[in-house]
Amino acid sequence: MSTAPMPDALMADEGIRNVIIVGSGPAGLTAAIYSARANLAPLVIEGEPSSTSDQPGGQLMLTTDVENYPGFPDGVMGPELMIKFREQAQRFGAEMLTDKVTRVDLSGPPHGVWVGDPDAPEPTYRAWAVIVSTGAQSLMLGLEAEERLIGHGLSTCATCDGFFFRDQHIAVVGGGDSAMEEATFLTRFASKVTVIHRRDELRASKIMQDRAFANDRIEFLWNNVVLDIHGEEKLTGIEVQNVVTGEASLLDVTGLFIAIGHRPNTDLFERQLKRKENGYLVTEPDSSRTEIEGVFACGDVQDDFYRQAVTAAGSGCMAAIDAERWLESAGHG
Amino acid sequence: MAESITTLTNETFDEVIGSAELPVVVDFWAEWCGPCKMIAPILDEIAVEKAGVISVAKLNVDDAQDVALRYQVMSIPTLIVFKDGEPAKRIVGAKGKQQLLQEIGEVAF
């Protein structure tokens, strides 16, 4: 339990917590720092370790150098930054639970949150306010061989796996910032990195494009998509197809890194929280409020536009302040 | 890190694994790997809870590339459970505690 004392006005009712934060990327942990400092004794359900889907610390746990987070003139490693976020939240009494939320009941307040068996009749936790910061996860290609070859030449984490492709020819599929960052990083190890992109121009920011174009170990395979990946025990090659000419060819690589975009982790909230067509949660303009009283959303789970660590952190701060004001005005806690 | 966790190197690997009486879960990891850091505290817990049933060892792939290469580790974290000196189970990628216990348990307890 938290060590932070709570003022009487905010003292929780029997068994009902003030705030539960679901997710622990920059948004969730910033919300935790702010709500812990406001003596709300937040419980952060940070998720379960995974190399492919959502995980404690969020997407930055799968990255290397973060160069655009203010306050770090020399850059900072993604995992290191997130460990600092977490320590800062714990310093003010945020309680961390390394588990996955399996079900929510947002028909309150108070709202119910389950970890473990989702069919349990009673929620594991109840809280007046729930801050949703479950983020987004990498999209996969949706190929049958994917599950078999992940970790055996197929990867969603260049930092984790790049090391094992020293002096080899590998490929990255995708055309955004993540793809350029991975391709550039992978040239530290690989002899050649082929970027496969389905269009003839990149989505990535100018600086990331320039860096990739200037790197003579990176080559581009434009207008191509990955049709299939080959290999039984480990990846031995990939089949690509030119979307303009229809021509299929085999690319002789030992590794494939997937960076084709993200989808928000909103399955948990289906039929409870309003989502956009692309799955992202809807919040009120200039606010973290959702349609449901006492439920707030922040970070990538509700941001399909900026999707930066610093904007996620900013919106996490908004959610904590919105939740704190709402708890006060509703007389809860 | 729990005191019960051994650190393996290229030099000590064969001897430690070859002479182990209990199944050994070897954690192939590196300093720069985020998911490795996520599972480290879980392995600490497992080492304590399953003391006397299995032992847990860590192998830094930066320091012990030969061993990582020999077992064809291509992704970290990778856990390999060794029984009687031979690999009996390979777990690739970070996973939650229950999942790890279940997969390790399939061969080790």
C-alpha cells in the first residue's frame, strides 16, 4: 500500500480506491506522478512483460536513443527514461502492480477493474476514478509464419535483437519514423538493411528520412509489400511483391524487423468507451474526460495524431488534474 | 538481483551447466534490452520461490557472445532451461510471471 498520508477529505471509502491507472507508459506514469503528489494514492496496473504487445513502460521499452525528450541534451535510452518515470511515481507513493487488466466495468462510479480471472464475479479493485493509458502496440503483418518465426529472425524490437544480426543482410518493413529509426539503428550491426515500403515516399519526419537516405548501408525497396516469410526453424528469406507491377520476388535476408504502425490497446473497453473508427478512444476536446463520469483517457490510446512521449506525458498530467478536480467536485474519496 | 542467481560467462558456462544437479534456467539478456529489464525482477522472484527445485542463472550476451552464438540466440530475452547439461526448453521474449512459471514448469517441475 501507499505510504503517502491522505487528507480526510480524500480518504477512500471501504475498499474503493481514489484512482486506478491502467497502463504505465509516459502517460500513465505521469498521471501517477501527479496523482501521487496530490495524495490520491494511485494504483498503477502496469501490464505484463511482453516483447510483442503492450508492456510495462510502454513502447519506449522497445526503443533505443530518445533524442527529442526535453531535458536530455545528449539523448536518453528509452528503457532508462521509463525506469526513471517509474521511480519518480514510486517516490510519491504510487503503488505498482505488474499485472494485466483482464476486464473493466465502467458502469460506476465506482468502477470495477479485474486482474487475473475475468469471469470472477467481483472486480479485483474498485475505484472512483479510472485513468486509461493503455497505449498502442505494433501492428503485425498477419502472416501464418509470423508466430513461428518471431524471435527466430522476425522481430518487432530492433534494440532487443539487432545485435544478433552482425554482418548480415536484413530488412525493415515500414515507412514511418519507427521504421527509419530501426533501420538506422540496425546499420550498427548489419552489413545491409533493406527498407521495404509499400509506397514510393516515406511517412517519416524529415530528419529521420535525411538520416536514413544519408546512410550508405540502407537501401530502399519502394512500392513493395511483404507477401510471405520463409523458414522453418529460423527466417531464411522473404517474399515481396511490387504493388505497381505485381511482380513477386525473393529477398535473401536473415532478419525482418516489423515497423508498419500501431493499433491502440482498446479491446478492453469495447462497448463501454466511445471509440473512433480506427479504434482510438474519444475524449472531450481540450480534456482527458471520456463520456463516462470518472473515466479519463490519456496518451497514445486516445492520440492518433501526435503520438510522442512528451505529448503522452503532457496528456497524462491533464488526466491526473482532471481526475483530481472531478474527485473533489463529486465529493468522492 | 537475488543472491541465489549465478552470473555465467564463456569460461564458466560449461562447468556450471554441466555439473548442475537442478534444472538451470539461463536468462540471456543485455543491458540495452528493455524487455530483459522487465522480466529481471520476475526471475528474481522465481529464483527465490523455486529455490531447491530449479536454479536461475544470467548470461550477458555482450560478455558471453560465444555461448549465445552456440545456442543460436537471436532475440533477447531468451530463457533456456537446461536439464542434465542439455537444453530442454527455450522461451523467447518477455512474458508474465504465470506464463513463465508454466513454461519452465513443463520441463523443470
